[in-house]
Amino acid sequence: MNRKNLRIKILQSVFIAMIFSLVVSSIITIPFHRARHNRHYVEFQETLSQAIANGIMLAMMRNEPDEIQHSLKEFCKQSDVTSVRIISPDGTIRYSTDKSETGLTFKDSLLSSLNGAFKDTSKTERRKDNKTYMTVLKGIVNEPRCHQCHKQNDNYV
């Protein structure tokens, strides 16, 4: 009987040690996996924003503004993104997948924080409606080939 009790106590100790090691390893690896996921998400944001910027630049070089609107809608059909806005440096929404937004002023803490010093930046946030929103600001540099439609003294178009 003593051997049976001893065996049960040893098995209980081994089981508790295994559970403890699983909990500790989970606590240690969760931040690692979260950081890895965040890094991949940032890379994903950069890839998406570059794809959109490339499409817009091509349409602008062809002087086809309707193509920009079409490209935005097609992009949303092909991805998990539900809304895209093209915003001028002063905050005016130039193009949007929601045409009713065109011409409105974009108000966002990310844009406000730049104070006119435009730079590529992004943020992801969960809002009250429990949806995740990604804001990506990517400047399109005003190159000489853009001057036929845009002012030369503007840094970004």
C-alpha cells in the first residue's frame, strides 16, 4: 500500500511540475509571438501602402484621375481592407472608396501630430465599434514629371 501511495505522490509531483513548466513557457513565449506578429503587421502595412501609392502614381502620370478611384475600389475587393482614402498634405480627402468623403477634411490624431512636417508613418487602433483601423500616411513626392498638374513648390502631391 505504501508503494502505491508513493507512486501516486510521485506522479502528482511530476504532473504539477509539467503544468508549471507549461504555464511558465507560455508566459515567456507570448510576448515573443506578439512582437513577431506586430513586426509582420507593420511589414504588411508598408507593402499595402506601397502598392496603393504605386497604383496612384501610375494613374497620375497617365493623367487619369478616374483610374485612381477605380484602383482604390479594386484594391479593396482584393484585400481585407474595406476603406482607402487619398489625403493631400493639408488634410483634404482627394479620393476615397466612399465618394461622399471626397473634399472633406480628414481629422486624425496621426495627421495632426505631424504639424505639416509630412513623413511616412502608420498606426493601428481598435475603436469603439470594436473594429481595427489602420491609418497609413505615405507621401507621394512632387517630382518634375508631376508639375504639369501640381505646383512646383509643393513637396508632396
